[in-house]
Amino acid sequence: MEQMNMKHKELAQVVGFTSRVSEILNKKRKLTLGMVRKLSNTLKIPTEVLVQEY
């Protein structure tokens, strides 16, 4: 997010809700398959990076 100069609001447009973005960034919620696909397609991030354990 920081590397792409994105704000929570912009990322929420891809993921769904601003609160969901906060939960994901704070590692309280994992990405769903749909989120992974949207993020990969929209932000051109390889799916392999998005599905790694953290």
C-alpha cells in the first residue's frame, strides 16, 4: 500500500470496506480468494505474493 502510494479508501474500493482493509493490514483477517483475485488484477501483484503466510 505504501509502495503504491495508496490510501485506505482506495484499497477499500478493491477489497470492499475500509474496516476490512484495517483488519487485513493488522493481520486480524485473511484475504479471501476473491480479494486475492481483485488485488492481483487491479494492482498487478502476483498471486503468489498475496497468498504467502505471514
